[in-house]
Amino acid sequence: ASAELKEAFLGRYLSGEITGGFGFTEPSDATRHTWATSDGEDLIVNGAKSYVTGGSDADFVNTLVELDDSGPAMILIETNRPGVSIDRRFGSLDGSHHASFVFTDVRVPRMHLIGAAGAGLSRALEQVNSVRMAIAADCVGLCGFMCDLIATHIKKSEDKGRNSDAIRIQFGRMRARTFAARSTIYRTARLIDAGENSVNEVMASKILATETAADLVDSAIQIVGGEALVESHPLATIFRRVRATRLAEGPTDLLHSNISRGYLDLDVGRI
């Protein structure tokens, strides 16, 4: 991004003064991807984004568009600009809030381009990759929390003289799977830090972490019992959060398919 764009938005965003969203997903019935045409020092944006994470109260949306003379581009669009409208606000199972946007002849300064014109898709995919790793790390943290919670539950049960051999076996399985998911994420993070191609590894990390967390929360709820079904119980909250992670930034089956394609067709990655 240009120094001018950073000065106008970055500091205020980092301080929490303003919030942003990410516009990547197009409506399923769209006849054309969101596009922009050049008009002097401005860009005119038209189209729609169907699922803008954090968009319900965002001050700006980093939006992937097709720029008429350059190809994919990422543009920062302020949500209070004329022609920007929210078609729908909605919440999801995990408690997060999103929005669908429509852009009608929205005039945006060309200096709002993020990165080079034509490099928007690769920049957007880098963002998706980063979010996938963040989701994986979050899920591993939740796995650790659930292990601690079940350890406390077991100790309390045993203090009351209850036999818990079967639960101890389940607990050992929970800890082993958490260790495997955490180790995978650490290895992938090292590859990323080294600047190596790690697209497949990132997808595998997200798959392993989210599926592990989903399995663990189910086991933990069974161990704790009906108390865990109360909405205010931490396991009930985790169940809702984890279910959403298996769809966010790519459903599990789609990521499995992409890993296969990367290995069999594109010869990239290590897995």
C-alpha cells in the first residue's frame, strides 16, 4: 500500500479507532465478479460481496475486484462512500457478525489500491492463508483449554471416589491429538517464516486442528454430561466456535481436494 494510504488508515485501524472487513466471496448467482474501471485518478467500482467477515460494522472493506486494464486488484473501499450499501446483516453460529455489500458506481481514489494492480488475487490468497493459520492456532489453543478442563473434572470425580479409568483413556487420547495438531502447526509456521511454499501445509494444519478440536469438544461434552449443554458453559461456547471453523476459509472437504490437486497436478508443497 502507498504511504498515503497507510497514513490515512493503518494507524487508526491498529489503535481500534476504525474497523475493517475483507470482501472476497461473490454471490453465487453473480453474472460477473466485482469490477472496477479507471476514470482519471479514480476507480469506479460495481458488483457485490456476499460474505464480508466483520462487515456489519466495518468502516472500510478491503475488496477484491477485476480492474479493467490490469486484472485482479485489492482496493480499500470506505463503507460510507456514495454507492456502498449493505444488502444484509447476519450473525453466525459462533457469534460473529457479517454482511453482504452492494457497490453501485462507487468512486474510489486510485491511491486506495493495496499493492500492485493485477496482483490482487495473490494478495487475497495470502490473506486467506494467514487466516487459515490463525484459525488453526486458535483451535489448538481451545484443545489445550479443553484438556485442562477435563483434567480438573477427572480430579474432582476421583476425589469423590468415582472410578474413571475409561475417562482417563479418553483424556490421554485428547492430549495426544492436541500434541499432534500443535506440532503440525509449529512445523508449518517454521516453513512460512523461512519463506517456503507452504500452501498445502497450511491447509493440512487447518484441517487437522479444526477436526481435532471438533472431536475433542464432542468427547469433552460426553465426559462432563448434561451440564455442558447449558448455553453459558464454556464447552457449549466452544462447540459453536469450533463448528464454524470447519467451514471458514474453506470447508474441510474442499481443502482435502486442494491438497490432492497441489500434489498430483501442480507438484507444489510437501504433502
